[in-house]
Amino acid sequence: MTFVGEVMETAVVRPQAQVVEETAGTAGGGTDVGTLPGVVDASSVAPRDARQLSRQFFRRLTELEEGTHEYQYARNTLIEMNMSLVRFAAGRFRGRGDDMEDIVQTGMIGLIKAIDRFELSREVEFTSFALPYIVGEIKRFFRDTTWAVHVPRRLQELRVELARAREELSSRLDREPTVAELATLMNIGENEVVEGQIAANGYNSSSLDAALTGDGPEHGESVLADFIGVEEDGLRLVEDFHSLAPLMAELSERDRRIIHMRFVEEATQAEIGAELGCSQMHVSRLIKRIITRLREGMLGELGCA
């Protein structure tokens, strides 16, 4: 089938009159799109034909009102016709261990951004304009999803440069290079090298329950948690302290003084009585009353009252 004197072998193109008729029926007599071909299967258009058709669709896109059916038809057709660009760019990242479908979907975001920002007045091919957007979006996907711990982009790039420098020096020196040698080769400070090495640890992560090679303490299977970290008993008190603080603030000055003398200064009941001018028995009743009040408040905070 011919269109504007050229053979379109890989796309099914409807007659222009049919496109105008259908558009008028759906858009209620909106902007005329008779100058645009009706591409039935835009995703099957060959790259060469897509470049030629894209110029016409971009030219018409600047004349159409955004939000209309005609505008959406032109924009959606541009997206479908140029999907081959995304597949081409995604092929560069094959073998990275990620699902190609995810990479292609990410590249589509870059294609859509390129279509929305492209201007014919730039006098450049759309393919040259769109590829940096597509590749950039895919690289951003890897940067944000492949690291176990998110680190600044500067440190992510430094990790790659460090790996190259280490490989070069290792082959040249036949040993692991020092920090000073890496800094000299890369023309950066030793502190930056150390910072990059520390940041590189965030690329991969391991579960504390992951099995390790070798025998454990009982000559059985060992896990990473057996070798790092200890259980800090003091952490159990943090929540209690936060719950107790407002309850202590509600006590009278004398009650807080009694609690402080008894449990902070570790004074005896007799010493507290001498300080307050009351008997030891009375101090015992006061401490019991205060503790009961605090306990009830704590249990109420925990929903156990």
C-alpha cells in the first residue's frame, strides 16, 4: 500500500478519509487530522519508516490542542512507532541480571519524556534526541535498584572508578594496591579512596540468617548473626523510659524528690524520712503509693490496664 509516494511494507495504513471520518465521530468535530496517516499497528513500523512518519506526527502535534482525541492519537502513535529505540537501548544492558521486561518498561519512560520535550526546530533527528533520555532513565533504574543501600551518585561512580584502578594496579604490581597507590593513580585524595571503599560495601547485602561456610560453635551450620552483633539489654528500657517520662512529670515536686532520693541517690527510708521530717513508716507508704501510680500509668500506656 502506498502513502505519500513511499511503500510502507511493515505497517498497515488506513486511507486518510477513513481516519478523518472516525476522528470526527469520536471527537465531536474536533481538530482535523486529515494530514495524518492512520497507522493500525504502529509498533510494527520499521525504524526507517518510523523516522519518516515521526516527522509528520511531530509537526502535527505542535498544531493540535493538548488533551484532544487527535492529540492523544498522534502522541500514542509516536510512542508505539519508536518502541524499537527502547528495545535497542535496553539491549545494551542485557546480562545485568535484571528482567529485560523491567528494563524496557523503564526505557519507555525515557521515550515518553523525549517525545514530550522534542521540538522540530532543533533540526536534529528524533532518534539522536531520544536515546540519551532512554539510556539515562535505564541507568537511573540500575542506580536506584541495584544497590542494597542507597548512596549518593558521586560515590556510586567512584566505586566503578576504584574497581578499574584496583584491577589495573593489581595486574601491574601483582598484588593488592594500597590506598595511597590508588589515590595517586586516580589523582584524588586518600580520604576519597577510603570513602569510596566504605560506600562500595553498600552495593551488596547479606541476611543475618544466611548460612556461612565452615563449622559453627557447635560444629554445625553457622549464620552471620553468630559472628556479629550482640543483644543490647539496655535497648529494652528505651521504650519504658519514654512512657515513664510524662508520668514522672505529673508527680508533685515532693513525690519526684522521694523517687530521686530512693532510686537515684539510693538513700534509705530512714534517711528520706529525716530529710522530709516524717517517719520511716510514712516514707514506705509514700513510696508504695507513688510506685503503684506509675505502674498503673505504664500498664495503661501499653493497653494492659
